[in-house]
Amino acid sequence: MKKVAVIILNWNRAEQTIALINNLLEVEKNINICYIIVDNNSNDSERNILIDYSKNNDFIVLDESLSHYNTNHTKYMIAVNENYGYAKGNNFGLKLAKKLGYEYSLVSNNDIFIEKPLIESLIHQLENDNSLALIGPKIVGLEGELQGPYNKPTLFDQFWVPFFLPLFIIINKLSSNKISKQLAVKNERSPYRVMGCFMLIKTDVMDEVGYFDENTFLYAEELILSEKFLDRGYKTGYYPEASIKHVHGFSTEDLGNRKKFNLNLDSDLYYFKKYRKYSAMKLFLVKMGRKANFYLWEPLIRKLKKSV
């Protein structure tokens, strides 16, 4: 069976997508990769850049039907009709990877930089553990901050901590039993979820669980996927020995902070309602906690930092 297809979702960032492919071609020289670009209905100028690139680099350009593919070919661009968001957009790539017979699918943002080969080591982790459906590497932001892995979210970290944030900051500084330690991931190797910007998945398992839930446009995809995996007896893995750099937020910077917050909150509420069976009261508390943090505490903290 063929090994790995790399799926890169693009929206108005053609040059960034091309740069990632060149990065992979330069670094991952010892593994055969099938490249699948999914263009999420970029504007005409951005899409034309990708179409020209595809024509000049032997990519087959497909429409949403995913027909006319060639199982012996390893470069594809899928030009979809709408901006479907993360879940549905990536599903086009995952379904093509399944049709092409790839055992593993690497879902990647285009705001990623890879310094050393890591795909083979991630594949090795999945091959050695049948219970794993997905694995992610260490993800490092521009300022060296770690992005993930994460625990299963609870009402404590969704309402109590953000709603009463100043109190918890004081308690965290004064208490020997740090709240930050309580919130830290307990089992790093098998966390609840990893960052969705770069994760290697068993293609057949994605097909088994019905792929990403397309009822979200952006955010909560990894949370929902973790629940789907757990429901079928699979786990999520984390492999910190391999790492990538992530320009976090670059792919969504055009949306604006308020729109990103609302999209994130809507997706998370959908996840809590459908997959965690939260009551209306619990959903209300999650909403209040998140809004208090975004509209009250975050602006106040930014203001205090500027005044120092």
C-alpha cells in the first residue's frame, strides 16, 4: 500500500502553500509523498497562481467530483467551488487520498516550516501502535512557545478559570498547588488532542469515523475528531522528539480577532452539545466564561502591559 499523502488546505495564500511544498521537497527527500493541494475557493488572482504552478509542476487539477484522477500520479490540486472551511475542505483531500490508496494522510496548514525530516518517524509511531489513529509532533510557535498537546476540556477550564481569571492568577501565584499544573497535560504521549495544523492520520480510520465533521467551518475539528476516535476505541498520539515551526494564526489573520473568536466559540459550543452532551446550562456557562475572557480580561491585560 502507498505510504503518505500530504494535504494542504489553501485560501488566498498561494505563495505560502508553494513555499511549504518546496520546504517538504527539500527536507523530506527519503520518502515518496503524494501532494494534494485543496484550494478553498481563493480569489481569482490567488487561484491562478496555484493553477499556473500546478501546470508547470505536473499537478493534475481536479474539481469537487474528484473524478479523472490517476492512481499512478502523485501531485494534485483540487479546486473547490466555495470556501468550505477547514473540515470540509480537508475532507476533499482525505477522500482523494483514500481513493488513491494512501495508508497515511498528513493534514497540514500552509503556515508551517520543517527543519528536519519527521514524516517517517511519525509513520513509525503509528505502525507500532494499532490503537493510535493520529499522531502529532511538537509544534513550536515563532516565540518558542509550545502549541499543544491538550487535555479534554472541562467546565473548570471553560468557565471557572476564564470567568474568575484574576482570582485564579492570584491563587496560582500564592499556592504551592499551582492551578497551571492541574491544567497541564497528564499523559503527554497520549493526550486528548493535538494541534490540527500538522497531524498524521491513518486514512482508513478517517474513513471509518466519517472524516471531519463538516458542521463546523473553523475550529474544534481536533476536539470532535478525538471524540470520534475514542468512540471507536482509538487514541491520539504525541511525539515530541519530532518538531515543526508554526506561524500560528497566519492562515486566519484576514478574519479579524472578533470573527475568529465567534467562529471558535460557535464551533466549541457545537462540540460540547453534540459530542459531550452538555446541557443548556453548561453551554451557557461555557459561553459566559469565554466571553468574559475575550471581552473583559484580555483587553484589560493588554492595557496593563502597555502601561508598564
